[in-house]
Amino acid sequence: MQPVSIGKRIVAMAFLAAGIGALLWVYLRDTPTPVALPEVSTGTAPDDESVTAVVPSSDVVEPIPIPILGQADTLTELDGWLNTDANSLEELRERNELTVVQFWTFGCFNCKNTLDALSRLYSDYGDQGVEIVGVHAPEFSYEADVDNIIAAAAELGVTWPIALDTNKRNFHRWQEGPTGYWPRVYLIDADNQIRFDKSGDGAANYAQLYDYVGRLLNGEA
Amino acid sequence: MTATFFEGVGVISQACTLVVLLPGVALTLVSHKGRLTVALCYTVFAALLMWAQAAQHWSIASRGAIVVPLGVLIVASFVAARSAQQANQRRLIAAGVVGGAIAGWMWLPCVGTQLGEILNNASTNGPRTLALMIVYTAGALLPMLLIALSNQAIPASQKIFEHRATDVCAMGFAVIYGVTVAIGRYDDLVGELFRISSA
């Protein structure tokens, strides 16, 4: 190998030090916290009327209309359901006004980050006609084992229905393009239209989902 | 941009990132005569294929019969990288490009906040999301880039990376990687190794 000049070596050492520093900084700091839902307007009337009374009407910002992103697909060729007596997505949709469908897998760090936000959504709106369906699409073989999924769901506090998409047929069919991502979440309304579709564990995404659920339940079209 | 880079660094130890990081490290290790060239090409093309799929510029799935030639191409890229001389930059670049493109094509990432924003906006804000994707991938592949840089920064490190055992391990991984990709079991192999190591 040809000898490296001093200048190049210094630059390389600077990058090397910066890279090692970045690694140390990320792995020695505290573990990141799960996605937290910021306080958001849910669109529902607050219990305390004084809250609205102090807000001048001219300051009220018109919320962005909730988009209609197309007809929702169905879930087919599943390997079973957990946490429900239903046998299909249609059955769950008929029982509820809104359905949140999330593609996840229990070994996915970012999927786990979203579970607190989904738990809050479920506890706040679960009895108001909102169902969550976690479509479990495993990336790795150990995530495909049903016993492992049941144990992980119990440990992670996933109480909503889980659809087992072991061969990722629905995972690939629902997500446009040749690839797919974990987590990806959709909100489906009573007319089977997709009203929300985001990838990733971003807190802002889940705050927006929470907002949309509240507004749609409140009658917004 | 900093947050994007650090999110990439933060997922290095996740199984879904190891799927793309391990081949990159092995390919860099076997490239005795141009590690930095190979590592940079691998990073950029892994990011490019990931982005192209998200932006719907690339619609061919890396599933089905196509995995067999992919497995062959993988082994060929390792052989090319290993046998390239320093003057033969084309061969090194080709190895990095092919290796990175295949890895990026097959990569099914776990998506955090920053990567989610990139993927959600890839089809509407192309140049910016592509740049961010490269930054994210550079973070996720940082160990590979550090190995490549250490050659330039600390010549003594060559003794480790040029050691025959390192070379045998990296080429052994290449064969296993190519074969498991060709039979569609590569992700399972990494997942199982991850599960065993974190148990």
C-alpha cells in the first residue's frame, strides 16, 4: 500500500475521532424514551367550558382538513388472530367507527417506541368506537413464533387485536412499492377510506393520529 | 441533519440495521487496496436504493427468483473487491456500488422519527430526502466507515485488518451471505444471531 501523506492522515484521524465520538455519545447517553404524545386538541368538546371561553374566536386556527388517501385494502391469508374473537378486519370494522391498522413486529425497537402512544389512544377512544389492529409482520424467524408473539404482547401491554401476517403478504401488499417499513400506521374511517398513513415512530405522527381520531369521532368529514 | 445522522448511529445495534451493516463491514475488510472507496460507494448506493424505493422510482421487489442472481452478484462483488489492485479503482468502485445497491435494495429498516420523515416525504421532496438518506445511512454504517478510515489514519491498524484470519472470516461471511440471500434466508440468519447474542 502506498504511504499516506501527513495531510491526508490528519484529516482521516479527525474523521475517525469524530466518528468514534459520535458512537460513544449515542451509546453512553440515556436510553431514548418512547414516543410521547404532546398535548393536542382532540377536536372533542372539553369538559371544562371555561377553557374555550378564554380563547378569542379570532385566534382559533382552522384545523387542516383530514385528507382522504384512498380506499383501504383488506387483510387476507392471515395466520390467525390474537386478543379478539373476530376473524377478519371487516368484522372489526363493522363493530367500530374507526380502525387504526399498524404494521409492527415485536422485535422492532421503533415499533415498541409507539406502543405507549397507541395504548393512550386505545384507553381514551377504545370505548368510543375506535379499534386498533396490530398486524404482526415478522422480519426474523424468531419473531414469527406465535408463543413468542403472545409473550411479547403480554410483556409490552398490547391488549388490542393482533393479526398474524407471518409471511408478510399483507405487509407488502398494503405498502406501495417494492419494500415495506416497520412501524407503519393507517387510520381507516367508517367508509373504509384511509385518512392517515405514516411510517416511523415520530411523536408528531402519533399526535396527529390522535388528533384525527378525535376529530373524526366528533363528526368531521 | 445532525439528528438524522445520530438516529442512524443509534440503530447500529438493531437487528434490522445489522442486516445491511455486516455485509458492508465484510466487504470493506476484504478490500485491501481501497477500503475507503468501497465503503463510500457502498454507503451512497445503499442509501440511493433505499430512497429510490421510498420515492417510487424503483419498483422491482427483491423477492422471488431474482434473489438467486443477487446471491451470485454478492459473491462476485466480494471477489472483485478482494482481488482489485490500488490502481484498479473501477473494480473497487464497482464492488462498492453493487454491494451497496443490493444491500439497500433488500433493506427493510425499522423506522425512527427522522427516517420516517425522509420516507414519508421521499416522493414529494426528492433532492433533500436523498441527501438526508445518505446522511442517515452514513450514521447507520459508521463502523464500516471507521474501519475504512482507520487504514488512512492509523497505519498500524492494517496489521489487524490485513491479518489472514480477518480475511478468511470476511470471505467466509461473503459466501454465507451470498448463499443465504440466494435461498431467501439471510434475514433469518442475522435475526437468529442477534437473538442468540442478546439473550
